[in-house]
Amino acid sequence: MDDWIADLSKRRKPQTVRRAVFVLSSILAIAQRDGIIASLPTKDLQLPAKVKKPHRYLTHAQVATFVEAIESQNQLIAEHLAYTGHRWGEAVALRVRHMNFLRKRIRVEENAVLVSGTYEFGTPKSGHGRDTPMPPHLVTAYARACEGKSPDDFVFGDGKIPVPYPHASSGWFVHAVKDVQLVDPVFPRITPHDLRHTAASLAISAGANVKAVQRMLGHASAAMTLDVYAELFDDDLDAVAAAMSRAREDATA
């Protein structure tokens, strides 16, 4: 088993290897349960460590510039991703009935996943629905997007089918990135998921605490949020140290 993992690791990325072992382990666990094998050979295997990709974050100004470079029919969904932190599947699955304009809340209770080129719907990745704040500067645009649609129609697009995921090399998203990079060479090469990271960054820089960011993003725990975005909370450490020093000065004055 170790030799198989070592050989697979030479040809596949660590995450792919881990997934393959997980699938195999699930199958073998059934075999063990049914008495076909005596023990689980995948237990306690040394798996390759995950390679954490660096996150790419946009500033408010960069988000505005990027949105301006997008064709008009897709501008709202791009800005929506950057200011709500929704996953792509959560965003395209939003229906008119999920938009609470009175409370300025958006209910996330569905997630659309592409399977063989067709969207299938299920629960969000966390397994639970959540309410997220409706960005005030987008309320009017949301209202226009919902105008004339039924409660079960999708917010984005024509309302009848979810917005297709933009093609990685020829879609509207990558074209907008390239157009911005022509005038701003330091603009990062981003994907739709990087707009989710951007939302986390903008929220934290605006003073949101880890629990608020956790709820917005739909993470299972605050610990997970800290693990994913630890680098964004570095300034909090400086603030704590400064506050402790001020308290000491006050106490010894």
C-alpha cells in the first residue's frame, strides 16, 4: 500500500492522492464490515501533505475596476461574490424568494454543482443553510435582477437556468482579468473563488470579528475560518499587544 501511494505521488498532486486513498478506504471499510477482509490496510498510512495555495485578495478599488471590465449581464454576480463571500454554486442557486429586502438578508439554502455539464442541486457545503447580509450598495441592482421574476426563479441570469460557470480559458471572467491586467500589470490572476477570499479580506479589514466572518462564509467553525485566513488576522495581534501595553501604562501611572 505504501508503494502504491509513493508511486501515485510521483504522478499526481497531493490532494488527488489523498482523495484516491479516501475513496479506497471507504470501499475497504465496507469489505471489513462484511467480513471479507480482517483489517483495514489503509489505516495509519502516511499521506502526502496538502499544498496550501496562496490566497489572492482584491482591494475595493480593484473590485470596482474588475467589475467595470465585465460585460454588463455578469457584473452583478461578480460584485455579489466579492461582497458576500458566497461560493459560485451558492450564488447561482439563489432564487428570488431567498432575497429578504426588508431585513436586508440573503438566505443561502441551496448549492448548485456541475455534474457532467448539468447543474444538480443540494445543500450548501456545510450541510446547513445560513443568512448572509445583503450589501447595501447592491440592493437596487438586486431588485432590478429580481424584477418580473417568480419567487422560484433564479436571481442571476434569465431566472430559468443557473448562470453557467465561466470557461477557465475563454470565458467572460478570464477575459475581464486579462483586460484589467493590460492597464494594471500587478492585478492578480484570479478565479471566481478568489472573490470569496476577497470578501473575507474586505470584511476583516472593515473590523469584522472571526465569528462574523465564519457565519458569512458558512464555515463549520471559527477555528476553520482562522485556519483558512490566519494571515488576515495578523493586525489583530498587533492591536492586542498595543492594548495590553496601554493597560499596563494606565495601571502603573
